[in-house]
Amino acid sequence: QRVFFGECKNEKNLALTDINWREKLLLVPLVVMVFWIGIYPKPFLRIIEPSVKNLVESVQQKYRTSLEEFQLDMATVPDLDEIDHGNLQPNQEVTK
């Protein structure tokens, strides 16, 4: 703490301890839960699985739709070899 805040300027704060037994007692369940989620996350993942599946399906559907639209757009674009670049005027439609 001294690195960030420097020396303690308030005399009352010198008597403070870092952590007491009550705070340690409150940390125990938190640490147990952290390890439990890390070692065996299946119960927690099972809870969120339906909403995650819903989200994935929604994203995949939008991706498929946009991919199909892109492919349709690309199908209507003529090949560069078929375009007569020298005779093309502004606002003139490209014909094959």
C-alpha cells in the first residue's frame, strides 16, 4: 500500500489490521464457489444453456441470411473479363 499511497498520514489508520476473522469467514464460501465453478462448472452451465442455445441459433440465422444475400449479390455481378472497360460511360448499365 505504501507504494501507491505513500506513508500513512492518519494516526487512526495505523491501528487497522489487514483482515479480521469475520472477513476471513466471509471469504471461505466465496473461495469454495470459485474452485467449485472451476473444477465442476456443469451445474452452472446447465442453467444458462437454453438462453445460450437461443442466442447461438439467432446469430447463426442472421449469419445464414446475410451470407445468402451476399451470395445473391455476387451472382448478379458480371465477371471482370466480360466488362468492356474502355466503352463504359458514367450511369451506363453493364451488359454482357
